[in-house]
Amino acid sequence: MKNIQYEWIIEEIDVGFILGFETCPSLKDYPETHYEIALVLMDWNSTTEGKYWAYVKDGIMSTVFLDAFGIEHDYKKVPEKFIKEFNKKNNLGNR
């Protein structure tokens, strides 16, 4: 059984540092400026346990997650439904 949760978060960024973050239940609640958005994967499975982040870069949602050290994990793919949700919110169509 998979024991995985996803949540959108917004991070307040200043000069490259994260000042704070809040969960964002829906992308429609996401503020337009002064924040970065990320999808967080919380994996509670014993062999892959951890927290991973997928960030928006240059207006495009990442397709893979990064760990806390910024290392990309190809086996941790962003589910298509979250990419579609992001693209719809940002009028990007089917990318």
C-alpha cells in the first residue's frame, strides 16, 4: 500500500532565501507575486521515506521531485494531474 501525500505550498523568497511557507489547498488560492510555488511529496513508505519538492522553473512545472539536498529523483515523478492543474491555472494548455 502506498502511503503518499501531496500538497501545494507557497514559499516567500527574498534574496535566494526561503523566509517562510504556507500550504495552499488549491492553486486558485495561490498569490500571483512575491512567492514561489512547489508541490510537496510526503512519502511515508519504509524504503523511500522522505519529503520531496517539485518547483516551477521559468513558468513550467517540474516533472520530477528534488530531495532536501536539491538532488533530482527520476523515480519520483510528478503525477500528470498536478501538472495539468498547474497548466490550467496558468493558461498553458496541454504541455
